[in-house]
Amino acid sequence: MSLRQMFQGSIVKPGFNPLATQTPLYTYYLYTIGNNSSGQLGLGNTTNYSSPKQVGSLTTWSSGYTSYNFSLAIKTDNTLWVWGTSTYGLGLSGVTTSVSSPVQVGALTNWLQVSSNYQTVSAIKTDGTLWTWGKGLYGALGLGNTTNYNSPKQVGALTNWLQVSCGYVFSSAIKTDGTLWTWGLNSSGQLGIGAATSSNYSSPKQVGSLTTWAKTYTNNASVLAIKTNGTLWSWGQNGNGQLGLGNTTNYSSPVQVGALTTWGVMGAGAAHSCAIKTDGTLWTWGANASGQLGLSNTTAYSSPKQVGALTTWLKASSAYGAYNSAVIKTDGTLWVWGTNGSGQLGLGNTTDYSSPKQVGSGATWYFASIGYSTGLTLLY
């Protein structure tokens, strides 16, 4: 599987294998929803919207990521764009103020994948290099120091980074050789490098010696990762059962979630997770005070619980700080639930929902990224 095939769009049938190569599609409209106090919707204003609003008229967006008060997106030409505000910099050299419309990060045309929390950003280029910027506290940028940077800095000189995911001032990433690496804050064992090592690290540290990691996802202070054999593993903070291990114990090394080998794709929020299996079923666990598990209640669960009985779920999303989830079905419809105080669910109101609700009637959604108060979607 190429780097582009892993992160660009695809249309697949029910019963798909998310670890297999899919046929990519590349052209999409961009829509944003929710809180806009810092211009994070990219619409040129600071008005909140509870229904999706199109960002400009371009059809050249390919992926995106919504953070706490800013958003990032990549176009089909592999340029990277950002809007909103960040105390520690949006990646725009010399710019520390808010921007309410998309602004290009540099002039390069080789950005592939991006992840962020409200203070740091990590991104991978098409050449496999890893770049970070923002808040350097606890070594969160992986640059060997705790310095803040408001424009991209390369992490080491390697060209074999595949996927990266940001938590609260720490990150996890996978290389093309299937190894897993973490860096930054380690207060709850979220770096996964063992109980005897509770120190923070400002440079990437390998998690064990395995070469079978396929995908990694971060909650605020924990990590979930899927191996190439379809097994699911988790570690770090677990006070709300967000590790899915049937308890609320923190773990500082990877622990397998059950014995199944059918886990496919995931979304990780503030303290909850949602995952889709290879049979198209949807599962959630963790904190649930806002109904973010989609189970029609507000009860927390420390083990995966199936959401309904459907087998047509395709892509799942939740992000740093989020108390909600967004999922796309194989028919291209978009479904959301959880907290909605800023209208970030896109349902035209600010009501919380504890079970899946369809966003509009459209069946052409490709991608969804939902955060604490802002949502970002792509319509093909």
C-alpha cells in the first residue's frame, strides 16, 4: 500500500478490509460546522453555524483535521492549509494572530497527513519525513527539546514515517517498517514504554520491538493501535474505561483488547473511542456523560459495546478533546452523536444526542473530523 493510498479517499463495499489497498478518489468540496469564535470554520467570519457551510468553492480538498480552535486541510496538490487560532502558532512563520480563511503553510506541495491537538501539530510529507510545530512542553514536538515553534520543524532525518496521531502534548507514530514510536508527556504511561520508565521524552522512543503495527490513534492521554493482524491494543490513562479493557486501570505498556482479529478503523476522543470492525459493525466504549458512545444512554462502559446491529459503517471520527463522534456509512451518509453545544454535530441545533443522527439527507460524504466544538467534513 502506498502512502497516498492509505490516506486519500476511497469508496468500498460492505464487508471491506480497511487494511487492504483501495481505489483512491481525489476531488472534494470542504464543509465546516460549529464554533467559529476564532475563525476556525474558515468562512471569513466568526459566526457559529449549526449546519455544514462550504468553505469557498474549490473542489480540490483531499483530507483535513479539526483541532480545538483551528483546523488544517490538505488539497489534492498536497499543499497544506490552516485557519483559526493557536497560541503557539498555526505553522505560519511570523503569524500568531487568528486567520478566518484558509492560509497556505509555506509553499511546499508534498504534505500527506496531518494530526493535531489544541497546541501542537504533527504532519508527514509524501517523502516520509515527519514535521511538528506548536507547543514544545514535555518534548511534545519530538525535537529533542521543550522549545515552542510556530512553523514546521523536521523530526530527525528519517524518511520512513507512515502515520502520526497527536494527544495532549504527546504523540504516537508508525513507520513504514511497522514499528511504533511515541514521545512527549508520559504522566499516565501513554508512551507505552513500560512502568519502569515514567519519564517524559522529547525524542521518539520505540514501543517494544514489534514490526506489526498498522494504525495508531490517541485519546487525550492514552493510545489505541491496530496491528496488521487486526488485533486492537491500548495503553495509558484509563479512568473512564477508554482503553476498552474492562477496567479503569492505567497501563504503561500495550495490552490487547479482547482476542478478536477483526478491528479495522477507529476514532479517539477525549476519553472515549469508537471503532469499526471489518464486518462493518460499530463499537464504542469509555466516557459517556454527553451520550458520545451512541448507545442511547449516558452510561460509561469499559469494554466495547456495539452501536445498533447495522453492518454498514465505514469510517469513524473523534478527535482530541471531543465528547462526540461522527461516522460515515458505506452508502455515503454521515451520522453524528454526543455533545453539541456549538452546533458541531451539523444538525441545525445545539441539542446533545445519545444515538446516531443523520446529517441532512446527502449520501456523498467522504470524510469527517469532529472535535471539541468544531467539525470538518468533505463532500465528494
